[in-house]
Amino acid sequence: MYWLTFTIFPAVWTWSAAALFAMTRLARRRDKLGWIVFGFSVYSLLITAYPQPVVFHVYVFLGYGSALALRLWRRCGGRQAGRFVIDLVTAGVVGVALCIPIHVDLFRIAADSTRISADAAFFSQYLPRIETTTELARFLTLTLFPEILGNPILPTFVLPYDGLSISPVVIFFAICGLLLAYRQTWGWWLAIAIVCVFTFSPTAYIFGVKYLGFNLSPSTPLGTTLLPITVVVAYGVDQIVGHRHIAGARWVVVAATMCTAAGLAGSIAFAFGNGLQVDWQTAFLAGAVIVLLLGVALRPHPLLLGAALAITLVYSAAPLMLHQDISQIAVSSPLEDAVRTNLPLDARYAVLSPGLASLPPNLNAAIGLSSIHSYNSLSSRRYRTLLKELGGDASAFGRWNDAIHPDFNSIAFWMSNIGVVLSPVQLPPTSTLQYVGHYGNAHLYRVLSRMGCCLQVPKSQTTVRTGGDISIDPAAIRSGLQATKTDDQGDLLHFDISEGVASILVLSQKYHPDWHAQALTARGWVAIPTGPVNDVFQGAVLPDGARQVRLRFEPYARFAWIAHVFWLLALAALVVPFAARRILPIVTRKGVLSK
């Protein structure tokens, strides 16, 4: 459930809705606003949204766009339909093209990663399993009225809840939209049906994994029904609230109300049949909503619908909001404070096997502590190589590492610049570690010998291969001269080095080809080659007489500003004509009148 708080998930539906709006507008009239909104929506989906649901929605766009083009072809001819398709294609191509700098980097990272290709069944693990009537009843209860069993987001909730549920108001108006506007909504119902096929049929979903792009991450496509249901509900609201002859639609209102009431009764029956407690206060409020909806058939008035919606917000939507008093959130712990106190600048901490529940690797950035561990779905091959040298490995298809079992005297451990070690058990005395204390379930040790951030090794003691790979004997590395990091801006590093003969600057960080180096010599700043040291660490080849070195991280993402400039110009193309057409005449008229 907490995944829904991540902005990458709401971004899927936000920008998908914007794309559908733009497609509808372009089908009605050709203008800059529709073209720009569609292009920007495509761009935003590829930049800000979670990839797998984006793939699902691409098929929604294809279906809706095809339906609009076919309708235009029938009504206005092939020329008009062709223009519509051209507008969509060009706007989409522009949106995709402006994402190229980001996605080139992403492609390179993925190509260098150790991500394991999972079996197709892995991607279908979150699909709902409905093999018995009890499982069907449970699914319907969690989809329609999960609140009658308690607050679904609390840990004490009796059943697993994935956040995919709809309210009685949505059920009511969806049925009204089906019965009163079936000609306008049948395509959306078809989309919902197709999504349900892929959701409830593992065979169909595995087909999608193999051939339709459903293999980016394990996910359920059921959330893709949100926008189609929203469109159907909008038609239902329009038919009921704006219906001039409500008597003719009264039977539809009664039928929709009865279906909604049947859903509530069935959910209560499921709870009784399985020995689950019913929250009768919530059940009563849900029943009150149904009564208000029934009142629409007897005395149609927007206030009845408003009251039904308000009650729904109180008993359903408000409890689902994820919020917590800031004073109740633990922002530190004695263990974290001890690690922070004992961890030297630029050093990392490591957890020894079998691991600890404390300080998982996905909290590294949040707490501001560097570790040797990773929570990265695209961990690189070089990182995997280092992990194996440290006696660890990555699990969860190459994503997760939270513990190592190193030889404390190994060159890999020394070069990893590990300054603090956490162990679930007390270790025997060793000359490499100094015991600090026991904090909760962890024993903390300070590492006495490590490489530091960087050092120099004379080039005469190294081997630089044709491809740029650098090989250095462990003894030569340990006897290297310490360099000094004078500035660290994240993507720009400055070092003072010992001036002298040609050497290799070795950094205690993973090699990345986008780190470009320059050395300050008597001729000024000159570009110098970089390469991986012993297949893992970042290295730079220093010329004779170099006094300083700077490394700048230059991925293709640095060209992302081009997209920002383009969209600002596109916005200006909309705002300036609007201002000239609407605002300038008003200002001019007032100026004339004031004279």
C-alpha cells in the first residue's frame, strides 16, 4: 500500500489522463494546445512514471487513438483522420526524442548490469488467484467494500490489501454509465474486460510477458482500469445529474442501487461466513450512501449525490490517507548515531553475514550514511565482482545485498574504504578491527586499516592494457601515496596529488566510463585517460608533472536541459498569442478610457 505514496505511481494516471484529454482535443480540432499537451504527457510518462504501468497504458492510448481515427474517417474522411494520426505521431515522437538523453544512460546502465532474466512466472506473482467461490467473494469484498472489515491500511487488517478498491458511488455511476450510455462507453468496457483477462488469466499474462512488454517488473494490470472506469463514471454522472427525463432513467437508478446494495450484502455475508468481524459503523455509513443514491430515483437533486460523496469521503477515503505524526517517526537510533560518530569522512560501513534487520541498504540515502551494500535493480557487473571478492552476493535477481563475509586482510576489503563494521555476533580479536560497543542487536567495530578515498601508484608498478583497463599488484596499491580530496560536489571532484613521475590515481569508488578526468600541468588543464583498476575501481592515468586532478561526471543526462528549453518555448507559444488576443485588448481599452 505504501507504494501508492511514491510519485512515480500517481504520475502514471496523471499524465495518462492528460494524454487522453489531448487526444480527444486533437480529434475535435487541430491546435497547438492539444499537440503540446500530448507531447508533454508522453515525455512526462517516460521521465516521471513507473515503467510497467506505462506499458499497460500505451495499449490504452493505441486503442483510444485508433477509435478516434476510425470515427474521424467515417465522419470527415481519410484526410482528416490522417491529419489526426500525424499530429499524434509527431507529438509522440517529439516527446520520446526529448527523453533520449535520460534513456540512453538508462540503457547503458541496464546493459552493464547483472540483472538476471527471470522466468515468466516471476512476473505474474502478484496476480490475484481466483480458483474457488470463496476466493472470488474475498476478491469482490476487497474491491468493493474492504472498509467493513476495518481500516485496510492498518497492520491489523485481517486480509492482504493492495489498494485497488472502488467506492459505492463509483459502482453506482459505473452501472448507470453502462446502462444509459452504452454506445459511448462500450469501448471503455471492452478495455476493462481485456485488462481483466490479463489480470485473472496467468496464461494470458505470461503471453504479455513474452511478447507485449509486460516483463519490466512484476505488477498487476488491474490498476489500468482506473482511467476507463473514470470515463464511464463521468458518462454516468452526466446521464443522471443532467438527465432531463429522470423518469425514463429511474429504473436504471434503481438497478444500479440494487447492484451496489447486493455488493454490500455479499461483503457482509463473506465476513460472516469466514468468521471475520464487521465494522458495523462503516457498514451503516455505506448503507446510508446507498439509500442516498436510491433517493436520486425518487427525487433527483445534486445535494443527494453530494451527501453520498461526502459520506464516502468520511468512511472510505479519509482512513486510507497515509499520514503519521512527525513526533512518532523515528529519525535516528543509538546504532545510527554510533555509526555516524565512528564513520570517517568518505568511508563506508558494512554489515557482516548473516545480516541485520537494522539499517537496510534502501535507507542509505535517507539517513545519509554510505555503505558497501546496495538496493539497486541495475547493479553493475563490477559491483557484483567486488561483492564476490568481499564474500557476498546480490539476491532478488541481482538487486539486493545487505551483508558480506569478507577477509579483513584482503585487498578488496582494504580498497573498499570500509570504516565501520557491524556484526550480529561478537567477533574474535583481530589486528584489523577495534571493538567499539554493542548497540541493540549489532556489535560495532572500527576498521583500523583502509585505503581512504584515493591514492597514487607509480605507473611503472602498473600495467595499462590496450582497452584502458589498469592492473595493479596488491602490494603496489598498499604502498601507494595518499592523495587529498579538496572538493567534492557530487559530480565534480578535485584532488591534490604528489607532483612527480607519471602515476595512476586510484579512487575507492566503482569505475564508470562517464567520469572524465583532467590534470593540471605546466601546460594548464589537460584531458587524461581513465580506466577500471583491477576491473572494479575508478582510475585515472596521470602524466609527468601533474599537480592537481579533477574528475567530472558527464552522462548524457546533462543534455536534459534541451527538453526544458523546448517545453518553455512551447509554453510561450501558447501564452503569448493568448495574451495578445485576450489580455492586450483589455489593457489597451482601459488605457484609452482612462484618457
